[in-house]
Amino acid sequence: MTSSQAQTPVAPADVARGSPQPAQPATLLLEEEPAGGTPSEAAAENSRCFVCHVNYMEEEVAVNHARAGVGCATCHGPSDAHIADESWASGGNGTAPDRMYPRDKIHAACLTCHPRDKIDTPQHAAVLADVGGQKVCTDCHGKHRLPQRRCKWK
């Protein structure tokens, strides 16, 4: 068996019939290579977050950052208490991640790693004018905000 055959996923029904056939490949954020080649760094490990936040496995901001080796914890902190707290599932208020960014803080947070001189282009003029958070990075880049909150933080 070749190494590529050993890594090919097999559908459970095919295994039960005794004739393994490759299953359709699942979209796996951290195992796929970006278009045009291999990532320049190791992809970020976000599995602790994706247990609950599966919606971010294919979200533009999360995907692009993970491929560049920047994981959820880089911006939001390790958030161990948030990850361990399952009280929201039974109607509780849950523990917030270590760092969250209200709309008026998004611009400053992004500029921490994406310096103004590197993104000073006409399409960024409105966000770089920084008029009280009226236009922020995530208005154009991804859908990184949950459309609906399911709980309030403790």
C-alpha cells in the first residue's frame, strides 16, 4: 500500500461491505493546500475552537489566517476557561474568550499585524480614515462575526 493510499479516507459503508472505496474528501481547513502552492508556514491548529465553532472552518478570515500559521488563539488568547465552559448548552451564560473585539476595536486589532504602510491602497482608504469604526476590516474581509449570539457572557 502506498502512503497516499494509506491516507485516503474510506467510507464506513464500504468498509462494512469489505470493498474499501475512497470517500469524497471532506473540506479540511488545515490539511488543504492553498491555491497556487504550499503554505509558507505550518498551518495553525484550531481544532479546540472548531469543536463548537465549526462555522469558522471555511470562513475567509479564519482560513486565510490559519494557512499563514495564525490561529484563533493569536487574536483571542488561549481561552481555556471559555473552551471548558459548556454551561451555554443548558441555557447558561458561558465564559467569554480571553479577548473579543467589539466593532470599534476591530480596526486597531487588525493593524497590530497588518501595518498601515502595507495596506495603504485606495480600497482601504475608508477603513484607514478610521472614522469611529464606521468602516472596519471585516466589512469586506470575511464574515468573522456571528450573525446571532446564542448567549451572553458571564
